[in-house]
Amino acid sequence: MGLAKTEMFTDQQNEIALFAKVFGHPARVSILQHLFKINSCVCGDLVNEIGLAQPTISQHLKELKLLGLIKGSVEGTSVCYCIHKENWIAMKSVMSQFLNQDITQENKCC
Amino acid sequence: MGLAKTEMFTDQQNEIALFAKVFGHPARVSILQHLFKINSCVCGDLVNEIGLAQPTISQHLKELKLLGLIKGSVEGTSVCYCIHKENWIAMKSVMSQFLNQDITQENKCC
DNA sequence: CATATTAATCGTAATATTGCAATAGATTAA
DNA sequence: TTAATCTATTGCAATATTACGATTAATATG
């Protein structure tokens, strides 16, 4: 079906999955790393940097923006995208809780 | 196309994306949380716990196993699945590096 | 205004993902 | 061996994702 049955999971589980999904494509990982590195950006740079077509990059940026992980402001004919730091920190908190579940006890089997 | 152009990204970027992708579905998030919670498991439990059909759960388990995040051992007619702790820690290291990129400097714009 | 520049949107093709019914495989118990 | 139990696999339908050419929208510049 291609459609996840989100209604049978908790809000927290769905939120984790949504964040993870957006990181589930190397182009978006690359975009975010680049934005962190140069600490400021325009879309055209990313097209050159990454090598996908402009509409493709634009679409990936849209998804990142939709989740609030980046923000963009118009600068003349170009758009300046950068990390939305407050939201990034909030996202990290959600993901860290998931990644750092208690791993100390011994398994009862396996 | 539905096909990511992985060849234009680094191994690290592709690895992050692969891990993230597997967390990109709430059923797999839920399965992992349940495995952490009870610290031992069989597939039948998960079918009752999560509410998806048995083949669906089995398929999600397969993906988690493929990435090495869980391991399963046959126990009679059932299979005992649990977190692969060493691999989980290794995965956490990769994901943490990505999530904890330097966020301290001020943006040059935005 | 006309043109250039840059990013967003639309439309579409190819592929991937999700979910489950039906079935097969494996193991135990009688 | 047969039946019961549990998990994996197959096959398929519905939806999602990815990528990009063509186009549009918005803003600057001459």
C-alpha cells in the first residue's frame, strides 16, 4: 500500500519516524552537512555542490523546511537557506531519547 | 524515479541515510522500543503488541536484521529477537556525529 | 519596459515502500 | 506420522518517493 498506519502508533513514535525519514536520503544529509559547514547558504551553491538538478534540490529543501529543520530568507534573486538551530536542538532531543534507550541490562536470551 | 543516486554521496552520508531510513517507519520504531523494554522477544508478541499483520511485522523485522540492529535465534517453533547491542552502539556513534554537528557559531545570514 | 538570474512548481516516468492474504517451511507434541 | 504452532516468503495492489525537463514566478539590472 505504501501508506504507513500511523494511527496505531504514539505521537512520539510517529515524530521519530518523521524526522528519521527526512534523514533517510543522502542528498538531504549532504545538504544539512553543507549548511552546517558554511553556516549560511543559497540554493544555487547546493546544486553545484551536490550535483543533482535544481528542481530536485529545491524539492529536498522543501521537505527539510516543512519539518522546520532549515529556514530560508529571500536575498535578492536568490534564497538564503540555513539550519533552524532551535528546531534542530529540539529534534536532537527527540532522536537522542530514542537512540539512547537503556542498553545496560543483559538480554534474557539471544 | 524513486531511486536515490547514492554514487554521488560519501559512504558516511549513505550510511547515515540507511540507518535513518530504517527508523523512518513508526512500526520499526515501535518494535525497537519494545525490544529494549522487555529486553528479549519473540515475533508473536510483536504482532499482538503492534497490531499489524504477521507478515508485515516479519518484513519489518527482516529489515532491522539486515542492518544488523537486531538478531534472532530460533527457540523451538518461535524466534527470539533482540537488540544487537554492539551494532546499536556503533550505529549510535554514526548518527550522533551527524546530529551533534557544531551548532555554536552564529549564522552569517537568516 | 525588456532581459537576465534564481528558485519554485508542475507534470510525468521509474522505482521503492507498505500491507496483507495465501502459502510454504520449520519445529514440537501427540 | 499427523496435527498444531509459529515464522518466513511470495505475490499483488495501493501509495510514496525520487529525479528531472519544462515552465512559471519573483526580483534585479540595463
